[in-house]
Amino acid sequence: MSEKDRLQFLASVHGVFPAYFSFAVARHEHDPSAAGKMFDLVLWEKGIVGTSVSALRARVAASGDSEAVKLMDDLTAKKSESAQLATSRPPGWVELQSKLDAEANEVEQQLARHVSGVGEQKNLAGATWQDVQKSLKPSEAAVEIVRYQFHDGKNWTNTYRYAALVVTPRASAPSLIVLGDARKLESTPISSYRTNVALTRGVAAEPAPGEASTPGSGAGDTTAAYDAFWKPLEPALAGVKRVYVSPDGVLNQIPISLFADASGKMLLEKYELRYVNSTKDLLRPPSASSSKSAVLLGNPKFDLTEPEERAVLAQLNVAGGKSSLVASLTPAPVAPASPSPAVSGQRSAGLRGGALIPLPGTQVEVDAIDKLLKDSGWQVTPYTGDHALEEVVERLRNPRVVHFATHGFFLTDQDLTQKSQGSSYSGTVTLQDPMLRSGLFFAGANRVETGGAPIAGIEDGVLTAYQVSQINLQNTELVVLSACETGLGEQSNSEGVFGLRRGLQEAGADAVMMSMWSVPDRETQELMALFYAKWLSGLDKPEALRQAQLKEREVVRQRYNKDLPFYWGAFVLISR
């Protein structure tokens, strides 16, 4: 089966899972083993299609099978062409894209038939909660959060519920905690969180000149979210310092580390949180990558013309062939970052169809990370300005680290309607594949974003999650998406979020750092430099991010006289 086939099949039997979850929740007080069986089923269900696709592509990459590689190249080409049609929307694009997608699906079916026996996935498919428990150290816990439709034992209801399963090293069975009705949990607690943290930059609440700010003011109200989603878990987490948490539902699209208790203390301060797709990922062997290779892309020249892009491509090809990732670069001039929160640049495509503004802070970011890595003995290839091309990304061959510092996008239905009204295409734009709704912008992207037609022989500078999934990132330890809204996408309860994160992990990336809202240019550049410095000093990646965020929190407090998580708290790091 292709990925599409697998998703359609899973949808046809999806009711099996919430029916059993409903049964287990009803039974667990009388039969404690029900919680363990529910945990086992969650381990099997979560991300089953994404995991199988990633395993298939890993097998193709490792096989050396020329026919399989040819099929994969053909699949990549068809998906890239389909994505370009969705971006530019020329006359008749819907029919052309439908034809291409059907061809791509057929190629993927051939590939799946040609390459069989994905060993790692088969091993993990039999994982149990006891296996997860054995992987935990004394002060650790594993938490699976589940959002499911409630079956009352006779009929399906219109109610969705959240439940949490907690495993600790000495527990005789998982703790099953019913969190409640999804509508209530996702309304006031989450809307308050988003209003006060993700959408508020602290400008309106700025103290008057000479007026002292209240300690901690501006931090935003995340206490309601803490009380709704986390406080019920704390009795089961007594004595725990590190928590491996697999979110579900709305929790997949916000940093739960910013939830604060009644005293104002955030989870970020109380625990070492580790985000995972599934807690069965604790059973995966550690990354085998030992190289010190990194590719950095930032400060793209969005206004790059066709002749300029063709010249750069010729230079890259001459430097070492189509797979070359070496180029002699001249950094673009760097403008000073603005200290004002009211005008600080953001890394989002806020115009949704208009011209993209330059991001000079990303040049500072790339330069700083380049120096940090090289000082630690890494081989680093930076691409900035007119060299920060989509073609460079498509030619990646499993570097250990990839860092993107650019504009990102996530398109809602409303955004798509606005784009269709401002384009030459007459009619409403509908993108049925959610992987086409999120992505990154690279050099030359303004040609299409301002209404220009695609150009034969060169990419359009718009890289969607749909295309990202075809890149070769096997043995890539970390991909950093230093852009806006890169963690967003369309939610599927059992398969997580369909967006850049899924595309990168299907491509083989072990860990992805991503943002949950539109991030400011200046503070993001500072946070990234702090993260790399701490990671290279010997901390593991999640702890390096945690400490970098706590440090940048203090920088922001001093700069704006307030605690403003908007500026430093958008990023999460998730491993598979």
C-alpha cells in the first residue's frame, strides 16, 4: 500500500480504537489490567502509518537497490511537480494535480511491493507498557495522552474525551486518569493560553514610563490549562524529575512546558519534559550518526530573479555536481535588529500571498551557529542570500544537522480563500492533502507569492511538507525549523499532526525542533545561539533547549520589564 492507501484503511477501522478506549476507561477501576491493555493499544496505534512509511524509506536508502532508488526518485519528482501546481495554481491545475497524485500513488504502491520486511517497525509493533517501563530510570515517567470519541457501551456519542496513562518504574500497572470532556478542556483553558501567551506580545500591557511592572506580569494565564491537563497527573508523578510525554489532540500544537501552577511555576521549571511521538520511541536504539556535518540555510533572497537563480545553480553544479553542498558564499549585509517589541520582525508569511519581507536576523543566526559548530570541529556548509535555494534542500544527503532560518507558513481554510481571491485562479482553492498547507520559503519565493507563473527548470522557492517527506534525511540527528508556525498542521488523533514535522520524520530525521506560533526575529536568533552553545557543551538536545529558553526568558524580562513567553517559549523539540 501507499501512504494514502494505509491512511484510508486505518480510517475504515478507526472506530475499533476509541471503542476499546471507552471500554477500558469504564472497566479500569474494577479491573486494573484494563489500563495496561489500553496502554499497549495506544503504543500500537499512535503513528502506525507514519512509522511504516519512515521505515520503508529507510530500507530503500539502505538497500542500494537501483530499481527501488529509481522508483523513489520518480515518486519525489511527481510529488514536487504536484506541490508546485498547488502553489502557483495555473489554469487547469486541479485536474493536472489530480492526475499527478494518482501517478504518484501508483509509484508508491510499486515501491511498497518492491521493498518489504521493515524490521524495526515489526519489532516496535509488539511493544508493551512493561517494555516502556523497563526503559525508565528511577526518577522518570512515561505519559501517553489520548483524545478519543466516547462510546457509552451501546451507542456512539458526539462527545470526545481526553485520558492520560502514566507509567513509572515501580508501578504494578499504568495509572489511567480521565481528564474529561474535550470541548470543555479545549475551550477556556486553551483559548486563555493562546490569548495570553501565543498571541500576546506584551505591547498593550507595557508599563508607563517610570511605572514599575508587577513581578511576573505579562506571563499570561496558563494556570487554567495546567489545572485541566496536568494537575490531575501529578499524584502519579510524585518524585519524578523527567517525563517522556506523547501528546494528543490540541496538546500537539502548543508547548505544554509553559503550563503554570497556581504559584506561577511552569512545567519547564518543575520537570525535564521530553516530547515524543509515542513512548514506544524510548525503545528505539540511539542515533547511529557519528559525523559532524551540518547544513545551515538562512536569510534567503526572496526577490531572487530567474537569471540570478540560474547563475547560482550553475555555480553549485560546477562546484561538485548536482549533489554538491559546497559553495563560496558572500553573506548578505545585516541590518541591526529593532529593540522594540512593536516592530520586531516575525518569521511568518503574514501576507499570505504578498511579497515576503527580508529577515536580516537570520543572517546573524546562521553566522553565530556556523562559528559555534566550526569551533567544535564540525564541517559546516552555510547557504544564505541567493544561495539559500529550495534546490539545495532537495539535494541534501543525510547531514547530521540541518538548520532552516526563514519564513514559514501554515494555511488555514480562510487563508486559502484569501489566496484564491488574490490570484488569477477563479474559484476557491482547496488543498485536500494537509501536507500541502505548511512549509518553508526560500530564495526566489516572491516570484510565485506575488502572482508570477512557475518557471521550467527551476524550483519556485516554496517547499511544502509534502515535498519535505521525499528528502533523504536518513541518519540525520536534528532538523531545526527556526521559522514561524512550523509545528502546526492538520490534526489526526492516531497519526499526530500532518505538517512539516511529519514530513521530516518520514524523511528520516530523528529529532525536529519547531515553533507553535509566529516567532520574533531577534529573540529567536538569540535563543538558537544559546541552544547550540549548550548542546555542544555536552547537554542532550531537550535539556539544551530547556536551559536556553530559561536563559532567554531572563533576557526578555530585562529587555521588556516583563515575563513574556511569546518571545522565547514557542519552540518544542520532538523525537521519534
